[in-house]
Amino acid sequence: MTMFITLFGLTLMLLSLPLSRQAQDTYISLTHRCDYGDLTHRTYEYWQVLHNIRSSDECMEKDSVEECDEFDVTAQTLFLKSMEQNYRCSGFCYKPEVPANTPTSVATTDDAATTDDADTTTMPASADAAAAATTVAASTAAAASTDGDSAAAGAAGAVLAVARKHKTNKVVNAHHKKATGRHHRMLSLLEEPAATSPFPPSLFSHNVAQASCEGMSARDVRNFAGDIGFQTFYQGLYLVVIAIATGFLKLIGACLANDKDMIPK
């Protein structure tokens, strides 16, 4: 019995290794090289053909690509249909096209940012003008105080206050323009990807799926077949450990029995 448990455990451990390895290779092929991998390239070609058929004007309004004239029943098409129905997914290694107006919108936002930077760059010139006005107002106030003319001193103080207010408004407006440009640029970046969906239309229905078929099948292979491989390995390991523990218990029992036989009655 101990030999049988040991051999059975070793057999399970040896069978689990290729299963786990195959599950890992399939997962990597689906997630990283689904368009040119040896395991997935044929399926990708069939999906590309069906996608082109589905995108035609004659087939787009139909309930399924199976109703189109160019459709042909093969093992690959049945596999794609089962994936869409079981995983509620669409597409196989699909890469969405970049919209043609994306560079224009980005250039527009960059131009706006450049304009804001130019306004900020020209701000020191306005600041210099305000500083010059402040200097003139200060000299006028000094002259007025020397001559004892209080009216001129009050006018010089008013000019000084207006110059300081003008300088402050320039700085505030420059910062406001810069912040507004950054805000519009962030909004354009956030709203641009939403215009195009990253998932293609389904082939065998009109359902809008938000998961890719290669990603869902890769996770299913890893979580189902991979877990079966790990469980088989650990089950065989437990059987081997049980057989070893049983052998030690038998050895201890045999040693204790010999000791009892050697005790004189």
C-alpha cells in the first residue's frame, strides 16, 4: 500500500508539470503575442476576416455575421462564437485606430499653451513700465514734499496706487490665462479617448462588450487549467509525504516491537 501511494503521488506530480507549463505558455501567447504567436495566429486571422465582413454595409445591420454571404463554418469560427457567448467579449487582439484629428487637437492645445507662455514672457515688460511709473510718481511726491505742496503729494500718491494696482492686475491676469490654458488642455486629453471605443463591435450579436476575448480566455486558462495543474502537483506531493510518514511510523513500530521482545519475562 505504501509503494502504491508513493507511485501514485509521483505520477500526479509528473503529470501536473506539462499541464502547468502549457497553461502558462498559452496565457503568455494570448496576452503578449496574440497576433503572431504559434497558438493564436490562426485564430487572429479568422477574426480579422470576420471583422472585415461584419464591417461591410451589407452585413452591419444583420443580427450576426453568420447571416452574411461570405461566412463559412469552421472550427475557428465556432471557437470565436463560443468565446463571445461564454465570456461576453468582443474582438481578438484588436488594436483601435488612432483618430485622424488627434494631432490637430494636440497642436491646438500646444499653440494655446505657447500663447499663454508668450503672454507670461511679455509680462516683465509691463512690470518695467509699472516700475517706471512708480519711480516717476515717487520723484513727483518728493518734489511736492520739498515745495510743501500737499495737493501735488496727494496726486503723486494716487498715481503710485494706480501703478501698483495695474502691476497686480497684470500678474493676476497672466496666471489666470496660464491656468485656463492648462485646464482646457487637460479637458481635451480626457475627452479625446472617449470619442473612440477601444472595443470592436461583436461578430455574432449587437451587444456592446467591454472586454477583449483574448484577455478573458487568457485569464480563464490561467485560473482554470493552471489551478488544476497546481492542485494536481500538491495532491501528489501530499500523497508522497503521507507515504513517507507511514514508512517512518512502520519503522518506529518495528523498533518498538523488537525492544519488547528483548525484555525478559
